[in-house]
Amino acid sequence: MNLKLKLGIAALSAGLAAGAQAADYTMRLSHQFPPAHHSAKNMEQFAADVKANTQGKVEVQIFGAAQLYKPNQHHAAVAGGKIESAIVLSFQWGGTIPEMNVTIIPYFMSSVDKMKKFPGSQAAKMLDAKMLEKGVKNIAWLVDANDGIFTSAKAPLIKPEDFKGVKIRGLSKLWDEGLVAVGAAPSSMPGSEVYQALQTGVIDAGFTGVQAAHSRRFYEVQKFGVASNIILAYDNLIVNPEWWDKLPADVKQGILDALDKAEARVMPASDAIPAEHLQQLRDKGMNVTELSAAQKKVMADAMQPAVLKAFSSSSPDAPRLLELINKL
């Protein structure tokens, strides 16, 4: 093969490679979930769907496992334009937007019926507006979990009395009011820090979603698990408003269509915790109990009043938000 032909082939190959990799828009997406986490897998499929929907115009570059930013840095990173997008767990807004804590009021929003009605509702629009006021645009309400599991090493945490004196992972100041009401000593921390805290004895008990307890290997450091559909946690996909507003309409629609599929993938089929999710933990040696309706009512009666009281007084708009959700 002569030199001219070799150079021609090389140039053609380089051009094809560049064309295959080139994208008109880059969407850097940061999140805190490890690769095995169901939310991480959902975002991988979302990236593939965006590429297909936009004919390769948008490349979603995913930075998971908090490798780029820590969970408490995502809001500022997106608002400041350092990255185009991130996943923020709804309850991680904490004191920044206290109304976002509404989904973790024990047993208040975790039914599938309410979850299906919530996106696009007046309640969701109120919260979307509050996120926009803080410099980010929310474009998806992705169910992270509508269940929770209390894990422990010494004895199962089934009834309120079991929590007395237990050092346990908290979620937020609001949620922790419910734990204090049953006599526990909560310490709030992101999911990525809980395993080590359990392993080293900083805390006695953990709390997370059932699937997350498996993907984060809680079964290695906790013997017991008690599960129920106690809370609703959303993954909010937030984007930088300036970046979003500059996207062509067809590109935006391609991203939103991909998010519709992502929302459908994580919508639970029923209020019951999938048996296979519980079995995954049992297969790893964890003694798992799923609370009965009567047991859930006992826990709700013990935890919910304190959390509702704290939430109602957390902001002037909190009572109105509760009214809107009660109408769903």
C-alpha cells in the first residue's frame, strides 16, 4: 500500500472517529450513587436514551459515586455553572428548602397512588419553583425509594421501644424529630458514609432504602433489617437554568422524553416491598422483617406527629403544601 493511500485511510478513520465522538452539547451529570445502586443504573440508561433521542447531539457524561462533587456540593456546582446537571436527593435540600422534606414525613407520601399523581401537580410545581429560586431548574422527580429499612447489629428495630438509646443514622433535622420521638439518638449523614460509621461503631443502626442496603453492603456489618414503606425519597435531576434555556427545543424534548422513561422505570408496581429486594438481603445472611399493617400504624403513630409538627412550622408555605398533597 503506497504512502498516499495509507495517509488517506488514516485521515478517513480519524474523521469517522471524531464524527462518532462529537456531540453538539455536553451534559455533565454528577451523583453520589455507587455503580451497583439502582439510581446509578437508571442514569446510565438515561444517558443512552438521550443519545438515541437526540441522534447523538447530546453526550451525557456521568460522574457517579461522588467522585466529582460531594452530595452537599451539587446545588452550588450546578447553580454556578461548574457542571450542567446533578442528582440531589429530595431530603438533602434540608434547611435550604425546608418544604422539600415533605416526602420523608413517615408514612405520609409513600403510597404508589400519591407518587403517580405528584409529578406535575400543584404541590410539585410549588417545589420546582422553590428550586428555581435557588438557582437550579428541576426537570425530573425520579423515585429513589418508597421504602426504608432500619438495620441493626444486636436486635431488630420493630417497635418504638426498640429504638430507645440507639445511635442511628438520621436523614435530616426534620426526619430526626421522629427518631427522637421514639427515643433514638440520630446522627445525620449521607448514604456513602453510613457503612464505615456502622463498621467502626460510630452508630449502632442504619437507615436507607431496601435496595440501597444491598448495593451498599449493609449486610456485612448489620445482622437485622426491618423494612416498610415508611418514606418517599426522590432523585431530583437539576440543571443549570442558563445552560438549559440555550438548548434547542428538540434537544430539550429528547432529554425530557428520556426522563419520562427513567421515571417509569423506577415507579413501584405496588405499595408492597418487592419480595426479590428483601430476598437479596436474606440471601446475604441478613435477618429481614417486613412490618405488618398493624406494626406500621404503631410506628406511624409514634413518629409522624412530631415530624408533622416540625414540618408545619418550618416555613410559611409548609401548611399549604400539606393541604395540596392531602388532595392528591
